[in-house]
Amino acid sequence: MRTVVVRIERDGVAGIEVLEGDIYATVKEYAKQGIDTWNPTTSDFLVLRDAYTVELPVPIPREVLLHIEKFSPKRVGDRAEVTIPIFEIIYGNEWVGDNMVSERAIALFPYVSDQHTEQIIKSILMSLREGREGDEEVDEE
């Protein structure tokens, strides 16, 4: 199994790695590393778990199936779907009103394909931007 590790700084991608290894073990390792760089006087330290549903053509190519079989892909009509976990380790954030603005984070998720990696990263960045845009709306009032 391979795990995608995305370093995020202020709504942008600062680096991407694809590592061999189990997603859950990799999350724990990066959370331990994040603790070392976290400043508890200025930020919260959060590990969030979410899910992302990936659609795939049927039959699923063997090289893709090897990466996702642990997450029980299911046939839905003429395609397959698999729900994979996505973790965000947030170790540089600030609160503006009721909204959290993430300055530094690491997102981790199982590798499916390069195309799906791009889609998932766009989704993660969009969700982080939504929080920031919510802050800008508050600032305008």
C-alpha cells in the first residue's frame, strides 16, 4: 500500500510525497513528527479524519486494486466506488471568530492513482480555503 503525504502551507501545496506503507501507521508517524514542530502557545494541534469516495472504471486495474482492496471497493452500476480515509494533521492554525484558519498542515491519504491524487488535493485545498473565505466575510462586516 502507498500513502500520499501532502504538506500544506497557507492554502497551498508545499510538497507531495508518495510513500510505501500503511496509511494508519504513516498518520501516527507524521503526527509524532508534527508534535515536535508544533508551538502550543500559538496553535492547536489537531488530527482530523474524513472520508473521500473515489469512482473507478470496472474492471478495476490490478495495480489500482492493490492500493484500495483494504477499503472494500463496491460495484455501483457500470463503475466501482471506494471510500478512502483522509487525515489532516493541523499544527499551525489560528482562530478568527468561530472559524479556524490553517496555516500549516499535512494531509495523508491512500494512493489510488495520480489523477485521484490531484482531485483529492484540490478538494482538501478547497475546504481549507472555504474556512479562510468565511473569515474574510467576517472581516468585511
